[in-house]
Amino acid sequence: MKNNNLSLILLIALVWFSADAMAQNFERLWATGTAVEEGSVELTRRPDGLFRFAGALKDGELKIQTTETFQKGVTQFLKPQLVDSYLINNGLRYTVTSDESQPGWVVSFSEETYRFLVDPAAHTVRGELCLPWNEVLIAGSAFAGGSNNVEWNRNAMLPFERDHDNPYVFTWTGELGIFSGVVEPGRFKLEGQMTWGPRELHPFTQDEDILGARQMRQGGDDTKWRVSKAGTYRITVNLFHETIEAELLTDAQQSETDGIHSPEAQPSLSERALSPVYYDANGMRLQHPRRGLNLVRMDDGTVRKVMVR
């Protein structure tokens, strides 16, 4: 009798493990339920295998399923393990079920800026309301004065400009290149303050070419983007959707008139630091200070903000 009971327990555990392991093999996921105005919205699959939702939700129930519309015997649901599980949480576990009558996640009020992540490996859903940052800055060795041969200069970070219509969108335009005499040449990351952390933006893989970058993540491993071509760039980030896009406005190797040189022709850091260098608020180099906010890189490598009236 005991052997029969043990076999039954092992069988139940095997079935549970097999069903739970299926959560790691999702190809696509959708958000649906009474909380989703559009009926169903597909989640974005990140390069690290997590699924992301960013958008508006209303008061109601949210379900996460494996097909766009319900198909009996095919559709699976990510059901919270706990009763009355709120979508805004620090990471709650789910189980997989084919029973459409099982409860989903509770959305207690309407808001435009809901975000949640599905982690199939950890079998968790983590949700939040996304709030805009006050600033975004570029840090690293891919721009003049950003680093020396030992470390990056956190005081030399250059600020992005916030979009007037969308507080989650920031844009930076300036010169990037692969400089000699610096640590980690051609690399950079983004900060949410004029210091290292806690708010940081990274690529999913080390040395991802910024010209091909599309998605980014907050926190995690200290990976950096890489510059493959020197020139004038425009980089746009959307904090809400965690996207990044870079445009090479001027290729340094194809232009002799814009003041940009090829990586091999870039002066050394010591040569560039002989006198103050002026930039506008977007990081574009200036011949002379202009009226308004100027960034001044001093001969010791530090950057100061100077208002000219």
C-alpha cells in the first residue's frame, strides 16, 4: 500500500513538473481580459527571453495567455498561484493552466503607464507603474573627455534632451568615436543621474553595435554599447517601452568639413585637455560659448555647467 501511495505521489509530481516546465518554452504571449481595452495585446519578447508589456490598462482582470484568442484545448493561461494577486507586485509566481475559468491578475485602477515582465524561467510576473526619469545621460569613453586611461569620468557625462510632448523620450546628438589612450575605447552606457546607479540603461549583450540596437534594459549586468563608426550621432531612447535607436548623421571618415576625424586621427586625451572645450546642452561641440546652458570640459577632464546670459 505504501509503495502504491509513493508511486502516486511521484506520478503527480512528475505531471506537475512537466506542466510547469512548459512555461519555459513560450514563443509568444498575449495580455487579455477585462483590463485590456483592445481585447488582446501581444507582449514584446526581449532578447533575454523575458516578455514585456507596456501600455494602458483599466480596472478589471488581466489574463496572460499563449494565443491571441482563446482556443479550447490549445490556449494556456499563466494563472497566479495566490488568490487576488495584484498585477503591481515585486514578483509573484504563476502556474500554467488550460482552464479559462481560473482567475487572472487584478488591476485595481485605470492608468496609462502599466508595465509588467513575465519571466518564464523563474515562473514569475512582476508589474509596476512606470514613472519618467528626471534626466538621462551618456557615460563612457566613446565621446571626448568621457574617460582617461584608467577609468570613466562620471563628472563628464553628457545630458540627453527630454521630448516636450513625451516625458519618457530623450534624445542626444553629439560626436562619438573610438579614441586612443582611454579605457574601454568606443564603449558607453546610459545613466539616470550624474553618478553610477541606481538607474542605468544597458544593452542585453556586451558590445552591441549602437547602430543596430533596438531594445535596452534597466539594471542587470554592466554591459555597454559599442561605437563602430566615428561621427555625429542622434540617439533616442524611450524609457517606457525600453527602446533605443541611433542614427549616424555624419560619418567622420566621409567628411572633412564638420570637424570630426576618423578614430585613428583622433587626438589623444592629453592633447584634447590642454584648454577648455565647450558643448551645448545636447553634447554638440562649440567653437565658443553660446547664450544659455553650456557644458565646459576643463583641462582636468571634469565637466561644468555654465549659464551664459
